[in-house]
Amino acid sequence: MRKILITSLIIFVTIASSFAQGTYEDYQRAEKYLHFNVYNLVQNLYLNPNWIDKTNDFWYKTEIENGHQFKLVLSSKNEVKPAFDHQKLAKALETELDKTVNPDSLPFSKIKFKDKMKTVMFKVDTLNFKYDLKKNILSQYTPKKKDLKKNEYKSPDGKWIAFVKDYNLYLRDIKTEEEFQLTTDGVDLYDYATPIDWYKIVDESVGDTYDPGIYVEWSPDSKKFMAIKLDRRNRTKLLMYQSLPDSGMRAKVWSYERALPGENSIPFQNFYIFDVEKKSNVKVDIEPMENIWSGFAPAWTADSKTLYFAQMARYYKTIDLYFVNPETGKTTNPIHEDVKTMIEYQMVDCELVNKGEKIIWMSEQDGWSHLYLYDGKSGNLINQITKGEFVVRDIIYTNDKNEIVYFIASGKEKGRDPYYKHLYKINFDGSGMTLLTPEDAEHEIQFSPDYKYFIDNYSRVDLKPKSVLRRLSDGKLINELQEANIDKLLATGWKYPERFTVKARDGKTDIYGVLQYPSNFDSNKKYPIIDNSYSGPQAVNVPKSFRRGIWNDWTPLAEVGFIVMRIDGMGTAMRSKAFHDVSYMNLGDIGALDHITGIKQLAEKYSYIDTNKVGIFGHSAGGYDAAHAILTYPDFYKVAVAAAGNHDHRMAKAWWPEQYMGELGDHYNEQSNLTIAKNLKGKLMLAHGDMDNNVNPASTYRLAAELIKNNKDFELVITPNNNHGDLWENKYFIRRRMDFFVKHLWNIKPPKEFEFKEYK
């Protein structure tokens, strides 16, 4: 009996140890999948074409086992070959550099073809080389000095430079170097052509200095250009306190310009058109406009006779398309649109047909994002081009002669994830809609300068990427250029994310997500599930492409013993207008009811999901989600990590809350995490970088203050000198977040002070 008991105890201990989670070994495995390490395990996830001199020929860099090679593609000939003889060039470089050069790992990553592709140019460290492909001659050269400064912009014909000096606009003749002052009334904070920088930070001990860039829009014929005069005199600032400056013992205070929701300190802009020959300007005949997300930037028609742009009014309920006569500054307004909720800035696009004779306009006016054809003079609707329960995402190109428009859309193909982007063409009259990218996958597309060909990088989170060359006119496959190599990733035991579909809170609407499992997953075991949330209404949280599916912060977390979920609940982007509007004036919804019902449906299907141990984490809007979820649904979410959260939308930048929350009202206070801090029951970690000039650290400090006021226990992690993105990549924070979930969902002690390493 004693032997039996001892044997049973040994078996029990063995089984228990095999089920152990959050161990040192788990953390070691997790390290491989951190976003700064995982790319060491994969090759050729994406082909980036480098088009040569506005032709449809291009070169690309392809990864091989221990290096890379350069390929040249002659699209019209369907010819793919090495861009040059790598062996010969390596030998020539050895002579020049006096060291060994591996032809499969040449010491440069970019090339440039010159002289009708007879010469290849590149740079090794500080040395510039050119290589004659026919004569096999390598030589060094001294590049021409760049003639443009930060505050200068050259005309398309290369004869003129527009530039900014002392708040005013000037023109310089490149040939004679003669300068002409075009304006004299520019002053500090009310100057010409300087683009606004919402993220510029200023050391308050030194003060702001005039360091202009330049934003002008030249006409194609180089005879005119558009510039704005920006009025920032009524600006307001947000402050950051840097406790750990580069030197000295005194902390620093930094500032950046930022209007908060409802404030009247948003900059205003006027548009001007400058005439090169006359050295004069006309003011565009339109009232000064608030410098918010406008719709799309000003552009010229091909004949240089019309400037056009879209402008949204504050709170994003109206949008107008303007045509400007560049001689007089007079405007016409062919399209005006207003809505009851808001106009999604990503659902705004426009293409002019025959220099403005007709307009192809993108709008959600029938409840879905679609294309409409308008008369350019009268503004009358000619016809709706696309119709149906799918989403047009982008206008790519119009063939005016044949009256065909090419565009990106999602949700058209039945039985597929409705977020997958596909390329289509359709006639202006709405007939002949044709799919040009047939694979059931996410398609990431780049077009040749002449729009005859395109590169299609297609993949899914559970399908490795393939890169192909297609003809635009009919989508015909020209060549399969490369396929990703993920053998090393698979050899680690990594598991593809699992795509799933569940019903939303209404029991009818399909919502989509992914599950990430640990590599040592055991379906006979119960696992806590962690919701990686980001309900920002402008975004799609669930990854669709393979490369986004591995470049993340949820795979390492899964590796220490969790199932991690991402899901897009109602209120998020790229579905119908009704689906999207669930979050309007209702950001506090965070899609939580969809997330919760989704987890419950998954648990009914999979016995290994433990709904008694549910965590949530997120960054930025996801940080708001995480805190809001544990404060609103404390009996469901037990552990939360909220990073860089915008916990009260009254403290955020004006444009984002005003787009999705509308004008200030009681709903801002009701949906603030500060208001419900008293509800905390579970375990909460707050984190923020102290130099975050996107979501000000005060947002987290104020929530912390409310939690303290209500005598609630929580953890606070402040990472010195980190901005918004730095916190997401901070290895210390990644480890602390991982420890927090291991400790409170597995109820075990994580390995002490595990240090993640970055592989080189």
C-alpha cells in the first residue's frame, strides 16, 4: 500500500508539473515571439516593389537563408532575374573595401537604377558606389549636394523653389538664384505654409523656436501653387513632467499644442493660391476653416485649371467638396453632405473624371460605404455606382476613357471574413463589377506608376503570405514572385491563430475574432482567457494579414499559459453604418457585451476555456477598454492591465472624441473611467509612459487619484522617458504585464525579474 501511495504521489506530481504554467521555461519560449524577435523566425512576409523611373519595371529585395538578394522584374516581358551578378559585384566590392564580402549578404539594402538600367547605385556606410552592369566596373562617386532644405519645395518642372523664411513665403529661381518675397504679413503663430505638428514637444525651460517645414501644393504645370496661412494665436498646451532628463538633477517640463474637446483653441487656416509669373496671390473665397481632419488634402486637376479639396465641419456631421478657380480664388461647392451622427473620416474619398467634368464620390449615405457618380458642374447625382451590403474602402484609379473605376472593398464575397480587402473594377454606370484578387485572404496591394500592373501580397493569419504580379485591367496572374518561409517559426511549436465567428449581443449579427493558443496547448486542460481589446471606432482590432498576426503582444502572453482573444464588437469600423454607429456618443460601450457573449459562446464550444478566469488588457483606447471593462463588469473580468489609457475623453485630443462622442455633454462624464473608479473589485494594473504626447499621462494619474480616493488597491507602472509607442515596446512593462496575469489568473508566483532579450 505504501508503495502504491508513493507511486501515485509521483504520478500526481509529474502530471501537476507537466500542467505548470507561468514557468521560467514558458517565459523563455515567450521571448521568441516578442514582436522584436519573431521576425528572426520568418522570411519574405511582404514584397515591396521599388518602381524604376515611373515605369512598370521594379526591383525588390528577397531574403534567403543567410542574407538577401536583389531581383529585377520587367513586368511587360514577364521576366524575373537577378538585378545584377551578385558574385561579380561582391568581388569588386572586396577590392574597394579591402575585406571579404558575402555575395548572399551584400552590405547594403537599397539600390537605384540609372542610365536606363545600365548602372546600379548604392551606399555602403558613408561610401557611394556606382556599378556599370555591362562593363563590370565599380567606382566611387561624390553625390550632388542636395539643394533642398527642410523648408523648401521644388516645382514639378524643376525651375522654382518655394520656401519659408521669417513666417513668410518666398520663391527662388533655381537657375539664377534670384529670390522673390511673396508675402509680408506672416508673423509668429500666424504664418504661411507651415504644417501643423500636433506631436511637437517643446522644452519649456528653453521655449519654442521657429523651425518651419513647408506644405505647398504645386500645380502640374508649375505656374501656381497653393499654400495655407495658419492661425495658432489662440493655441492651448498640454504639459508633461520629465523626471529623468538626459542630464542634470532638475526635472523638465515639456509642452505640446493640443485643443481638448469643446475648446475654442483649434487653429484656423486660410487657403491662398500663388502665381509664379506674376509673383502675386489670391485668397480662396471661403471662410477660415478649423484645422481638423478635412477629408482629403487639396489637389489639382491635370490641366492645372482647378484646385479641389474636401472640408469637414467640426464634430464631423457635414462635409463639402470645393472647386477653386486659381485665377480668381472663387469657389463652387458641387457636393454637400450632412448626417445625423458623424462622417467617418476613413470613408471619405474622391476622384475627378475628365478634369472635374464628373465626380466619383465615396459616401455612406445609403448605410454602407459606396461610390456615387455626380455631375461636376451642377452637383447633381448621375447614378450610384456600387450597391449592396459591402464596404468600399478606397478609390484606386479611374480609366476616364473607358469609364471604369478600380477600388478596394471588403465584405462582397459571401462566406468570407467581411473585413478582407479585395480589388475590384466596375463601370461608371454600375455594371460589370469584377473581382481582381480571387483568393480568400487579405490583399495588400501596390500599383505600378502607370496603373498597368500591381503587386498583390495576400495572406491570412492562418495562411502564409504569397506575393504575385497581376495585370490591373483584368487581374490576370502574371507571375508568382515569392512565398514566405515560416519553417523556423513552425519548428518552435508555434500555432496558427484560430479564426472564429460568433453572434453579437443581438443574437443575429456575426462578429469575428481570433484565438491564440500556447505552443504546448493541451485541450484536456482548463485555461484562463484574456481579451486583448481595442474598441477604437476608427479601427479593426482583429489582425487579417499574416504579418500583423505574428507582430503582436498577445502571442507571447499566450505562451505563458493563456488563451488570448481578439474580437471586433459592434461599434467598430469597416462594417455597415448602423454597425459602426453603435459606438457614437457611446464609447463607454467598448463592445463589451459582444466580447462577453463571444467568450461564453466559445466556452460552450471549447471545454478548455475557463470563464471563471477572464482577463483583459489593451493600449491607448484599449487601455480605456481594459479599465472600463473591469469597472463596469467586475463579476466577469477579474484581472485587467490598462496601458496608456485615455480614461476620460474630455482630456483627449479634440478631433478623436469629437468625431465619435460629438459635442460635450453629460455622456462624457458618465462614460469616464474616473466616474466609476469606485466599482473596482478585481485586480487592476495601470501603466503609462511619462512622455506620452498622444494620451497625456495625466489621464492615468487622475484615474489613480480616484482609485486612491475610493481606497482601492491597484498597481501603477510609470516608465520614464517613454512616449505612447515606447510603452508598447518596453520590455520591462511587457514582463510586468505578463507577471500580473500569471499571478492573478493562475494564482502562482511568476519567475522573479525575468529579463527579456532582443535577438540580433
